[in-house]
Amino acid sequence: MNNMGLFSRSNKDKDKKDTDPNKVTIDLEKIKKDKNRYFSYNVYYESPDKKWSIHTTITIYRFGAFLEDMLSNPSVQKDWNAIKEKFGKEVDEKELLKVFKFYTFITYLLNALDTAKKAIIFNAKDSQGYNTYKEDFDGKLDKATFIGLIEKIGKYYYEEFVKKYGQNKEQKDEQPK
């Protein structure tokens, strides 16, 4: 389950007599225009038996500045011009720009998650990973043995994944379409 958002209202707010829905909308618009606000994107993974879960949060500080700065990147500007030319006749340009910004935003989120994945893998092979193994898993191996074993297990899993994926891809290619 993925959950994305910056703003929320609780059910108890509905019961308040002094809550003016117009004021909430005005406050929300004021917050959206604040270039220094932050935006958090939450990703949840829950085990199938619901006994545990992992919560990851990506926070973009100065979100308004981030949105403006995104389009100043020459590569993104070139992409925007191509998208505008290709799809500009289908939709209002302002709305197309919003969709393009959202798509680019999602790309940045994926890059952030990929960078985090690489950092986790890197850290698993250094002192931080070894300390986690020792402290949280009651590990008894010395550091060199631990790191060597982590690398061997990673290589084995990667090779098995490639074999499995390759077989599945070949089987899909052989199926009649």
C-alpha cells in the first residue's frame, strides 16, 4: 500500500463548530504556495500475514523551490518541449505542464529510492552493516568473514535471479500471441 500526501484532517475536525471550510481551503492554498514547505511521500510494505511492516518516507524539503527548479534543468526543459509538442493539442498546456511536473516528480522519487537501495547495499558490506549484524542479529562472525559471506550470498541470489528471469522471459517469448 502506498500513501502520498502532505495534508490531512482528522474526523474530529468535522465536529468542530468553528471550523470554516473556506478558511481551510484558503490555508491549504497558502501552504501550497509556500516554497519552503516540505512534502513527504510514504511507502509501506506489510507482510502478507500482517505480523510486521516496513515504512519508508522520502521527504523533500523546500518542495515549492524543488518544483520550480525541476524545470530549470536543461534536460528536463528539453523533455518538456518535446512533450508539449507531442501532446499540446490534446490538453490545455497548463494542465499538461502539471502532469509533466508530476511525472518528473515521480522520476525523482524513483531515483531517490534507487539511491537509497544502493546505499543500503553498500552499507551492508561496511562497518554499519557489520555492526547491525553483530548487535541486532547477535552475529558471531568476524568482520572479514561476514563481508565475504554477504558478497557470496548476494552474488548467488543475483545469479539465481538472472537464471529465473531469463527462463521466464524465454517462456513468455515462446508463447503464442
